[in-house]
Amino acid sequence: MTRVYIEDFKDHVGEEVEFAGWLFNSRRSGKLMFLILRDGSGIAQAVLSKKDVGEEMFEVAKNLTQETSLIARGQVREDERAPGGYELTLSHIEQVGASVDYPIALKEHGDAFLLDNRHLWLRSRKQWAVLRIRHEVSTAIRDFFNGRGFIAFDTPIFTPNAVEGTTTLFSTD
């Protein structure tokens, strides 16, 4: 079975695929579960039906917490209502690693809290989009200068730093 990224779902419509990523969010409606899955390439919806997977696997899915890492298998379908326009109809789901007490819920948080949890905040849609834009801009700039024979180099960065005893390590003019 082919393991695919969410951005490649469009190339596998009608196929049974394997997905590895994280649970972004979930909601339940009786014997159906809607799982929002995330990987490094995007976000997609997956549908899990109790009649298709059985009671045991449905219970596993019910107990998945936000940002749990997982492996899912299912058929890719086109659905304009789904995020990204494609949906995964699940036949199997497996928890790889639990996420216990994930501190960033789908609600507003203050700047201080988010800065203290920056490594987790980067998983939010807004921060993910900002990083993708910054990547594209820096790639375009680098390509522009590379195409004109320039060479990139990194210069040292001097920043103030209090050392033990609050003396200055060295001075600069």
C-alpha cells in the first residue's frame, strides 16, 4: 500500500492509501467520526464508520486525543466540502504515539502562553501558513541571487549577553 502525503491525495483518488500524521481535531455523530488529519503538507478530513471498521477500532478512534500521532488507511475520495477538496474514507486506524495533555486547544490563547509554547504553536493553521509563505519568499530571493552568480554567506551575529558576574565578555567599537 502506498503511503502518501495529504498534498498528494489528488493523485490517488479512488485508491486505497496509507497516511501517517497527527490528529488535528475530531467530532462524532452517532456511528460516524470525522477526523481532521494533519501532516507536513496540509490538513484533510477522514471519515470513520462504525459499520465499516467494527466496534473495537471505532473505540480506538474515539479515544484519540488532539495531536496524537497515527497511521490511517483508507480510500481517497473527492469531496468539495472537505478541507483541501479530498477526503479519506478510513478502513483502519492505528495510534502510534499518544498526546497527553496537549496544552494548545482550538481556542484563543494569550501571546505570553503561545510564546512559551512556541514549538507547539507552530502546529496551528495560521503559523503553518506563515512558515510556508516565508519559505516561498526566501526560496525566491535565494533563487534570484543564485541565478545571477551571487554567493550566500552567513556573518557572525553579535548580541548583548550578560555573563556570570555581569561583566562584559569582550567589547566592540
